Amino acid sequence: MDDPRFSHLAYYERLVLEIKSQILNGALAVGDKLPSVRDMAKQMQLNPNTVAKAYKALEAQQVVEVKPGLGSFVAEPKPGTDDKTLGTLQARFQAVVVSALTVGVPLTELEEWLQDAAKGGIS
């Protein structure tokens, strides 16, 4: 989580990305239980409130589901993404690409970043 590429993000956002990366690269699978907030906080050396905020964000994004009294689990991917969500993602992606190109990041490097991200390369 100490990757300098993500130093501008809040710690809870970094944790969200880390968990999503673990799902992408197969370290976490559908149905896997996430550590408790307290255990994850110890593991990642974060404040429990930060972990709780990350878990709430993941739940809101339907990446995890919370089962009261049991914990947080990796959720089954939801079938079909609606056009509004796809449009939002496309606009955000386009904004990032334009910003990167504006500050001089070569297109080949952007392609590498995309490949790394697709492989779950945040760690």
C-alpha cells in the first residue's frame, strides 16, 4: 500500500484498491471472508475507522457484502453493468488519459499502466 503512484489517495481509498486488486489477481475469491475490521487494521497498520470506511465503500460498490454477525465477504459480480455506470467509467477513464497526456506521460507508458491495472498491479 506504499506505492508512490497512489500516495495522493486517502488510506481508505488505497485499501479499497488493494482489496480490489486482490480480487482481480485471484488472491481473494467470491465468498472469501475479509478479515475483521480490527484484524485488517492491525495487519495493514491502519486506524480501525479507516478500515471500516474502506469496507463501507466496498459494500456500496457491491464488491463485498456484509452479513450481520458473520463479517464481510467478497460478493458475486453483478451481471450486466448499466449504461449510466459504463458512461461514468468511460468519462473518468478519459479524464485520466487526457490528464496524463497533458503532463507528458507517453502513450506507451499509459498502455503499460492499463496492463498493470488489469493484472491487479497495485501492490
